[in-house]
Amino acid sequence: MHRIYAISDLHLGGMPHPMLGSPKLLADFLRYVARQARARGETRELVIHGDFVDFLAERSRTATSASPATCFDAWTPTQADALAKLEDVIRSFQDVFAALAECVQHLDQLTILLGNHDLELALPAVRTRFLRELGTSPHRCRFVVDNEAYRVGDVLIEHGNRYDPWNAIDYDGLRREVSTASRGETNPLPMAVCPGSRLVAEVVSPLKSRYHFIDLLKPEDKVVTLLLLAIEPTLQFDLDLLFRSAASYATQWRHAHSFTAARRMGVGAEHGIAGAADGTGVPGSLAAAFPEALVTYEEQPIASSVGWIRKFLDDRVESLRVLADKGEEIPEPRMRRLQVALRHALVGDRTFDLGESSGPYAAAAARLATQTGARLVIMGHTHLARAHPVGADGAWYVNTGTWADVIQCDPALLEDKNLADFSKWVVALARNELAGKRAPRPCYADVVLTDELRLAGPGALSAAAVLKPWKQE
């Protein structure tokens, strides 16, 4: 028998406001895996399939300004800088690394796949330092860094960002980075950084220095923009520009790399980057919210958001946060409008429903199952746990969610009668008073395979059998 434990989206990094708010919970899980009694003949493997160490959340080593708007890298420029970031993460999450080192000693295999926040783990010096911290070797710790899906018999595992046009990685460029780094050379043709990483480095991470909820609130495409506009109403024009430039960049990037990859492979452009595009390259909900702002790459040149974010961070117009900090009463009509807007935005929302179809990810899982014969496709990336059948052949799609904290708007707060409580919730977010509001929803996949690497047992494919919430034992 072969047993696989799979987890993803740990997001270690980003101190002093990390996404991973409960590292002890993760450390306890790793120690749980380590002490599980090994059944006779059973081998065990832990798969961490993407966004393990969050290099995007770590401050740049080359920043020349103290401004948050220029303190983050979409891609760490050198191995030395990436090593420095890894050292900081190890120091900040010592118990997690100690627990993983203990776990590795009791496992037959640790397998690490790249996501879109931890590409630097592909660099040779970074991998060597990582292995040394765990007290193990490449023979017991496998890195999958070349965009290959990880296949174990009936199971296919990947991160899932390949199906997200904002975050599909230029793996040809990454291979050049790794190849030249292994020889101490400088890459003459640097990797193209995906628009999602640019957005995180230039917008999300700097914003988080002021509003800590920014990357924790779900569903982000429906509520974060509305909350930002309520907290900082003078941003209306700037947010409009932000989405226009980001959409333009995403479309150009996808078009260019699809064409280049297709030309090399002699196939249609749709094979270059796997994520589907909607004509603008942005999520449908944002396209609906900002229709006049979204233009195609022929009509709008690429624009950087650094100027916008610097203006925002330097702006001291009396926003909702300023009013709250002064102890002044927030006008009721302002809060009522926000409450109504959120209520309509979240009508029928199924963000936290395990059986929600997950759009392009479930569709990709169904396609992969048909193409490869896999009966179980496991992904991460979305931070939303999922487990449901896909296709007509009995295959399943499982998403292991995230170990990072999540903030959810309680639907009860959106009822008219609860306006006072809703106002308190919004003000608390604006003032970074997140205690009791942010919480982890950790899950892991637990997969048992036969010696022939087939899914074992009649109930092998069910939500309860494969996707399990972690509750400290």
C-alpha cells in the first residue's frame, strides 16, 4: 500500500503580517503525519503542491526606498537574495521547519511542487539550503520544478495556477534561470514575470502594509474592491486605472507567450498558456464591475501600478479609517450603501461550498482525467477546498484549499437589521483589528493506493474519504 498526504498553499512568509496565522496548527499536522503507525508494507509520502514558502510576501533585498510600493519583488533577482528571504522565513517559522524535518525522517518520500508564489525554490542554492534545514537529501525529497504534473498511479497532482491566465508561469524562462544559476552565470534572457505576481508585488503586498485583511478576505473578487472603495472613497478613479492597466498587461502577456509557445510547438496558440481568457484576461466579476475600464492589448499600453499605489499610501484624505481613528461617527447612509452593495454581490455565492464546480479548475481536472486516465486530480491555488466528481467516468477533483487564514463576511451582517454590527465589522477591518475575524480552514488530501498504485477500496472516491479538515488531535 502507498499512502499520500497532500497539502498546499501554506504561504510561509510575510512577517509581521503573514497569511499563515496559525503555524502551530501546521506543525502539529506535520508531527501527526510523522507519528502515524506504518501499516505493514505501507509506504508514505507527503506532497506539498505549491505556494509553500511565499517569496512574493518577503521584502526585497534590493529596494532603495522605504516606500512599501517598491519593497517587494515579483521575482527575486538573484540566488543570494532568494537565500536571504528563505533564511528569514526559516527563522520566522522555526517550529514548522522543525516539524517538517521530523516528518521527513519518518516518510519514504517528500515531494514539493512549485506554485506561483514559490518559484525561487527551483534555484539550486535555495534547494540545497532547504534540504540542509530538513536534514535530508535529494534521494528522499523530490522537487518538481519543470511544470510537469506529478503522477502517482491513479492520482495526478499539480498546483493549478496553470489554469489561471493571471498566474501561468513562463517555465521556459524559469528553466533558463535555473540553468544559469547552477553555473553561477547571469541569465541573458530573464524570465517573463506573470501579471499575477506583478499585481501581488506592486499592489497587494504594499496595500497589506496598511490593510492587513487585503489577501485574507474571500471571495476577493466580490468584496475586496467594494470594501476598499468604502474605506478610501477617493480611490474610485485610481482603481479604475488599476484594473485597466492590469487587464491590459494580463492580455498582452498571455497573447505573447501563447504565440511564442505555439510557434515553437507547431500547435494552436491555445496550447501556449493553459488558462482560458475572456477577452480581457480578468475574472468575470471584475469585468462586470468595471466594463468601461477593460480594454484589449491593442488599445491600451502596459502601465505600472507603482505610481498609483504610492499615491494611495501617501494620501491622507479623511477616509473611513481616518474617521474611525479619530473616533468620529461613520455616516449611516455610507454604511447602508456598502451593506446593500455587498448583499447583492454575494447573492448565491458558493465560495465555501465543497461541491462548487470551481470553473476552469474543475474543467481542467475533467480534461486531465480523460486525457491521462487519472481517477483523482488534486490541485490547490484557489485557497478554496473542493471535492466533487468531474466528467462522466467517475473521476474526482479535489482542491486542498489553504493553511493560510481566511476572513469571511457573515451573511447575517448583510441584513438590514444588523447595520450596526456590520459597521463595526467594516471599521475593525479598516483598523486592522482582525482578532476573531481571521481563522484557518486547513484541509489535506489523504489518499490510499494499492501496491499497483490504484485507488483502494469501494469508497476511495468520496469527499469524506479523500479531503479531510485538520482538527488538532
